[in-house]
Amino acid sequence: MKKILMATTAVALLATGAQAEDTKIGILLGFTGPLESLANDMAAGAELAIAEVNESGMFLDGATVSSERGDTGCIDAGLAVASAERLITSDRVSGIVGGMCSGETTASLQNVAIPNGIVMISPSATSPALSTVEDNGLFFRTSPSDARQGQVMADILNDRGITEVAVTYTNNDYGKGLADSFESAFKESGGTVTINTSHEDGKADYSAEVGALASAGGEVLIVAGYVDQGGAGIVNGALDAGAFDTFMFPDGMVSDTLEEKFAESADGSFGQNPSAAGEGPDNYKKMGEEAGFEPTNAFSPESYDAAALMLLAMQAAGSNDPAAYKEKVMEVANAPGEKILPGELGKALQIIKDGGDVDYVGASAVELIGPGESAGSYREIEMKDGKMVTIGYR
């Protein structure tokens, strides 16, 4: 195994060396699995940033950038590791936008990216455990940790006067991390969690799980799951049984699919996902719509930002070698420097080339803190009159 890793490292070094005329970026997302309805808009966001950089002609003295996609299945660590290895050893990428879900991100980071010295910037892996991974400075994320989301959830419930909730979470790193973070924050604020229990994805019948949740009771059922998998099964089961009629939907549930499936049947339900307001998100929304994808889908803005940060860091380092540009990611993401919004990547590349500083704000109000993760802004949504509407930001 050690010899294999050493050989892989050698290939990776060749990929990040003198071939400046073409830099490859891997896009490692769950194109199959429980969040496949989000993956294509996420990939399109990252590829939009790449296209913008290429159009500018300013990247590393005229170098071009291309992308290679890899599938993680979202919850399939084995597939994620195999895809990451292929991106590095065969496609010879200089960095990876991904992973998508927390467990497979951890697996590909620890088993492939770190041993090969490859930078990963995840737009959507939110487990608090990733904040403390020994990553040799190679891992960043443009989405906030679920430690932050748990507090936001508690704040939303408190503001609505809700004091008692039941919680079900998908049985993986993401679900458990978020459920535990939320429970801690909600209890600290005086709330009561009647039950905090896991569910498995891929089941045809969730009546037993719904029965346990109904017995515990609560004003609201929090479903920390996946809208294309068990999360939807839990909601359908609860509605069919009359166990709950109001739900809270964390980020793994928030997408166009949620609106299609539950906006009418779960009127008054609410939730949140990482997002920001202002000129940056507005610019990105317009750009994405013109490019033919849905830019407001969860984690699509963060994907654009992940790719943009990686390419701006390479420009700042004057190299696509991860060992060099990993030191520049925090620098281009934060003040001081001229603020950079979507559509301004060419301008940013020119500023850096001229020796200036940039403060990349991007599509999701990027501000990287601590171990290289987003400080976090959340969009609050609610189901009203058959639609999923935005009611504010936190």
C-alpha cells in the first residue's frame, strides 16, 4: 500500500508541474445517490467559474483550465475513494472541488487527497468533525460547519416560539453531526428534544420510525436527511399517518425537489440552507440562469466559489502546484483587498498579476475562518401557498 501511495504521489506531482498550458480541476460530487438532484447544479456552478477564468485569458499567463467529473454516490466511501484516485492518477488534476457529503469527503480526503498532497475545497460537506481533521493545510470548505447550522436552527425555533421538537437524522456523519449540534444548542436555549433518532436511507417503509417519533411527540419534526432518500420517506410517512404536519428542513432537504414534493402538503413548514443575500448572490443567479442551470439550488453558489477560490489561489502562488497554492487560499478569500463578486474573476486575476490583493466575496459571501471553513450565512425558507419562499437570512 505504501509503494502504491508513493507512486500515486509521483503521478500527482507530474500533474502539478510544468504543464501550465492546461490545469485540470476535479469535480467530485454525488451525481448518483441521495442528493443527485443537487449535484448537476453544483457542478455547473464550478464549471461556470472555470469558463469565466478561461474567457479572461488572464490565468497563469494564458494557461487554460478544464474539469473532470467524478462520482461519489454521496454516501459511498468506496466509490468516492476510487473516483478521487482516478481524478489524481489518471486525469492528473491539480485540485478537487468536493466532496459533497461529509462521510465520503472524509474518506477521499484522508485516503487519497492528503497522501497525494492534493487540495480539496468542498462546497457542501458540513460535518463538525471535518473542522479538526489533520489535513496538512489541504482541506477547505465554502460551506459552514453544522455546528453553526445547529445554532441557527435553535434560533429559528426560538423566534417562532417552538419549545418542543422531535428529531430524525440520516444515519451517517452528516446526519449525526447536525442532530447532535442542534440538540446541544436547542437544550442550552431552554428547548426540549423529545427524541433524537436515526433512520436508514433506501427503505420502502418508514412506519416504524414514524411510530416512534409520533409516540415521543413534539410541535415540529426536524428531518435532518436527504430529500431524494429517507428524508422524503419519513415526511411522507408522517403525513400519511397524521403524526406531524409541520416540519423543519435542514440543508440536505432544501432544493427544488422539496418544493415539488411537499410545498402543498406541508404548508407552514420551514427550514434553512447555506446562502447569502446581496449583489454577489444576485450576480450569480443571473449568470447561472443565462448558462441554463438553477443557480439558487442548494450549494450551487458554494461550488462556484470553491472553484473560483482554487483558481485565484493558484494565480496568487504563480503555480498550480498544491504545495504552493494551498498557502494562498485563505489570503485570497479574506480581507484586505478589493472585493470580488461573481463575474469579476478576470478582474481578480489581473489585480493579483499586478501584485495587488483581492478579498473574494463571491456568490455565498465567502469569509473563511479557523480551519479554512466558511463563517456561514443561512437562507430561511418556508412553505407558503404551495411554494418554497425565502423569508430572510441569518
